[in-house]
Amino acid sequence: MKLKSVLLGVFGLASAVATSQTTWEIGNTTLTEYDLVTGMEIPWEILWGPDDHLWMTSRKGEVLRIDPTTGDYTTVLEKNVMNGGNGEPGMLGMAMHPDWETTPKVYVVYCAGSSWNGQEYLSVFDWNGTELVNEQFLLTIDAGGIHNGSRLLVLPDNTLLMTAGDVGSSGLSQSMNSLQGKTLRLNLDGSIPDDNPLPDSYIYTLGNRNSQGLALGPNGIVYASEHGQNSNDEFNIVEAGGNYGWPQVEGFCNTTAEEAFCEENNVIEPLKAWTPCIAVNGIEYYNHEAIPEWQHTVLLSVLGGLGGQYERLSVLHLSEDGLSVTSEDQYFSSFNQRIRDVAVNPYTGSVYVAFNGPSYPGSGPNIIKEFRNEEFASTVSERPDDLKPMAFPNPCTDRIQFEWEHELRNVEYTVYAFTGETVAQGQVNNKLLTLDTKGWSNGSYFIALTHANGTRTATFQVVDAE
């Protein structure tokens, strides 16, 4: 794989030096924590794109394209979504066409409509270098106020998997007359693959309640995470034609009624289940040398359930053949933030984590954080040595200063509290910006600055003087 230079852009904001950042010890590996982007409204999908940018869907109805070096982002798609993105429906899963150089297309799932009566669209858009255009609808199914899925995953055979939840009607999951409560498989043009388990049907698996994680692992294994009801969140292997039991079976086949149903219907049991529910979500297979302790694992985003308390990134260690989970490690629970999705930088091995706020169903402003092994990243990237902290001192008491590596002229900025209100705004006309924070409440804030390359953000803390 060709290594990508990660020099800062001419008009970017200076990044914080590693010595001022929080670090995490993962065995013998040190990860440095960075706030890549702050202020998004409920990031749902994050993925590394073939254009070497991080792409994100917002449940509120946006697609963002983010420069992973600077954190600059642009909004490349906006859609009106069901309930305005409040609750569970909204803009959800996303995937990229595998032949990006000749066919730059992006697949997106979103729910449109009002209240509990809406439609869930699987659409494909053309990427024109600036925005997503020329929407083509590939599939339309019913959307509900809950349980809409929906992750997307392009398989090595150039077909597309889409998870579809049961929209709160559990009986649909076993019905072959419904696409709800299933994993669906399509050709990239929206047609039905000839080798699907059922002739002329999108249905690839059935008996699913609400799968919201898909990842391609070793040897072509496809993994999925699935929400249980009150017990038995599941981590599964996706098998063509497989029945996963819902609603007759939750988790393993371990009651008399479940055992009978499992034997009659050849139900596929999970590799791992969690009771009480922890609210499993986006997953990513990790096998990068940057974090040896995480090689051959699945990184699992955990929202923490309706009442919280379980929020974390779980690292599921796999057996050599990838067919079982040997152990689970847990990280980042101290943020007390719902973790929605995770993505990996293929060059540096950095892990990006999308946070959704402290409580169900998630609320902004939110953060995407990067966790980077600086020692490894320095061997594959070019990075200036003399960058000054973007925000300092941080935390601050009565003043905060921002410094840019180049002068900016007539560039608008706004400072927001994490409670949502605007606390300052103005223009930047040089390399420095100093703000008086006397009288500001203790807490977290972020600045958003829109310039020629997009919008840049940075977080900072205001505290009382000791």
C-alpha cells in the first residue's frame, strides 16, 4: 500500500503537540488521544474512504468528508430525514464503491418521513469531487421509530450487504414475505444476485432483530453485531441463508423452547452474547501492526444500553481461524459517552472513535477522537516538528489563545459550549486569536472555524483558578 504524506495544509490550524495530549497504555503500546472533529450532530457511520479521507454520516441527515490530517471537514450531502434525526431513525449506514477510481459512488441508507410512518432508502450517489449528486434509489423498505438497522458492507465478490431491523414488529423477522429483520444482499446496481439463498429475493439471512454492525474479517468471514431486547446482545458470523432465531430465540439455544426451535430451523448461535444488554453497535476488524496487542481482533462499539453504564470500546480477540472469541478487553469507558462506530487508518493504524453523548438515543455536540501510536505513525508519515498547540493554555481559567501556522484573513469563527449555546463569535485576521473566558461556566467548549479548506474544530476546557 502506498504511504500517504500527512503534511498540514497551507491554511490549516495548528494541531496540538503530542506532549500536551492524553495518552493510553495498551500493553506495551502508547496511544495518544486527539480530538479530530468536534460539534457534529450524532455521528452514526465513520469509515476510511478510498480517497484517504474519513467519511461520516450524521443521524441528523448529513454526510461529512473529513481530512484525517487536519480535521478540516466539508458537508457533501444533506437530506431531510425522519423525525429530524431525533430518536433512532435518520441517516445511517454508508459504503463506498470498490472500484473508486473509475466509479466514484457512495451508498447511503437513510429514513425519511414523519413519526412512525416512513420509508428507509438505500441510495447510491455519484461523487463529483465536491459533493454527492445524482441520487439513485436502489431499495425502499418501511422505516419505523425504532430498529431500522442499518449497516452496509461491500463484499469481496462486489455485492452489498444491508442490515434491516424489525422496526419493532418482531414477527417480521421470521416472515419470508418481509425484508424487515433480515440481512439483505444486492448487486451494486441494486439487482438481486443470482446466487442469493432464495431465488429472486434480497434475503440473505433471517431471524435478526436489529443488526447495527458489519465487518469483513479474515478468510472472508463476515461478522455482525446485533441488539437484543433485554438480554443477549449478539456477536455473530453472517452465513448465507442463516436463521438467527429472533424472536423465538435470544442469544444461545439454551431453553427447552429455544432448543426445539433451533433444531427445527438450524439456528446459528452467536460467537458471544452479553446479558444484560450493553447495546452493541459498529464493528471493525483490526490487524494492523501499529497496535500489536489488538491484532486479529474485532473492535466493537458499545453504546451502553438505555441506562448507560456499559459504554466502551470492546476488543474481541479471535481464535486463529476467526471462528470464535477467545477473550474481551474493554477501553475508554471513563469517557461515559456512547460509542457509535469505529474506523481504522490503513497507513498509521490509528483508530477513530465516534462518540454520541452520555444518554440514549444520543445528542450533540459530539466528538470523533483519534487514538494514534505516534511511534509507529512517525515511520509512515511526514509531520512538522515545530507545531505549537492549537489551544493553550488548556484547560484555561481566564483566557484561551489559538495559534495558526499561517495568517488568516476575514475567517469566521464561533465558539460553542457543549450544552449547545453560542458563547463567542467573530473573525480571525492574523495568526493568533485570544479570547477572554472570565465569567464563563466551568466545562467543555469548542471553536469552529470555516476557511478555504472547510471547517476546523478544537476543544478546550474552562476551569476555576486554583
